Amino acid sequence: MTRYALRRLAWLPIILFGVSAIVFFLLRGLPGQDPAAAIAGQGATDEQLDRIREDWGLNDPVWQQYGTWLGELVRGDFGNEFRSEKPIKDEFARRFPPSFQIITMSLFFGAIFGVGFGILSAMFRNGPLDYGVRFGAVGLSSIPEYFLLTLLIIIPLYLWNYSMPVGGYVPIYEDPVHNLKLFLPPALLIGLAGSAGLMRLTRTTMLEVLRSDYVRTASAKGLRRHTVILSHALRNAGTPIVTALGTAFVAVFGGSIIVERVLSIQGLGEWFFTAAFIRDLPVVQFLTVYTAFVVVMVNLVVDLSYGFIDPRVRYS
């Protein structure tokens, strides 16, 4: 397993290099506003634009700009924002905690709802609970997340005259009540909406495993039903479920943009949206490479987890 992991990690710099090159040159080739004009804002003179291009190296050839940026990135210097000229590293450290909390809480609830209700649906096949879970999964998968989050703000205000807090992130260790008021409702909604596909996959996989001979043998030996389900059936059905969880993590990672925009939370998703809108190229470039790094690492963790879930998996 160690050799397999090292080989996978050896590809990480190559993947990040490819992603960085594609993003950098695509952003420079997009039609529209000049990056210098995006920095200077409206009403800038030609002299101001020329000075900005000179200061930021925008007059250099594109390949030279890429080499300079890549060298700084490798050294841990992520550059500065165009408008505010704040260090990207400091802004990332400030915006990372709320995004991390949204992602982890949403993924946790998604796994609980998806796997839990999927198992119950398989155990009570063709019963009222099974039909209810299947109907709910189809319904949840058809509702856009932005619509659910908008209702999250509107419905409590009209029904209970309760205004949900918007923005004003406070770490959970400083004010747990305010933090959970802000993050718990959207995390529950996103987790529930994202669990729809996981419910259906878990149900289908569990139904296949529950028909297996070894499961019937375990039941015939007198083992308790929850032992058969959790220790035998679920473990053998775990590989596709873990794969789906890895995919769900990537989906939640991208969906955090919607949450942060609707609730005015200054996280990485809102930062990326704003930077792309105003063409803050250094921020977009850094966040794209960071996202690629996270996706590659999540896929590696998922692949390595197969060996712990299923003893039959061997790494060469």
C-alpha cells in the first residue's frame, strides 16, 4: 500500500502543473476586461494603466508571467490580490475555517442520511419506509440547492418571525450558539439534498449483498440482525459507498459557493466567485490549483480506504 500511495503522490506535481498551466493561459486568453483595468477600476487614465501593467508584470510575455508566478507558488508565495493587494496567503487563512466547517458538516449529515436511510430502505424492501425513502431521494435530487437555501431564509421569517443570522462568522470555540445558528441549518439542508444519490446507491448495493449466500449463512447461524447488517453486509457493500462519499465531498466542496453567497459568509467559495467576477487573476489561479490538490488527495484517500474496507483488495 505504501508503494502504491507513493506512486500516486508522484503524479501530484504533474497534475498540479498541468492544471496551473491550463488555468493560467486560459485566463490570459479570455476576451473582456483588461486585468489592469480591473485593478484600477473605472475612470483610470492610460498612464495609470501603463503603470499598473508595469508593476504587475502584465507587459511581459505570457510564458514569462507564468514562469514567475509558478516559481513564487512553489516557494509558498501565493501572490497578492489585485484590488486590495492583500497577501493571498493571509486571506486564505482567514476564509478557510468557515468553508471547512460548511463542507465537513454537510458531508457528515449527507453520510448519516444517505447511508442510514439507504440501509433502512434495503432492510424493509417494498415496505412503506422503502417507498418513502425512494420518493424522498427522487424529490431531493430534483430540487436545486440555491432554492432550498433561499427558502431557509424566507420560510422561518414568515412562519415564525425568526430571522436567521446572515454573515458575521464567529468560530465555534468562541460562540458555539451563534456559530451553530449560522451553519447548522444550511449544513443540514445541503447534507440532506446531497444524500439523495447516496441513499439510492446504498439501497441498491445493500440489496445485492443481502441476497448473498454468506449473509444468509450468517443469519442462519443465529447472529443478530444488526450484526449481520453492519459487520457483514455493510462492510462488503462499503467500497461503492465510500466512492460515492468521495464524489459527494467534491460536490459539496463546489456547492459551498452557493451557501456562502446566499448567507454572506466570507469563505473560499464566496472569495472565488467574487475574484472570478472582477477578474482577480491571482486569486482565481491559486484557488483553482488548491481545489485540484484537494480533489486529488480525496481520491487518493478513497482509493487507499478500499484496502481497509475489503480485505480482498490488493495494491501492487
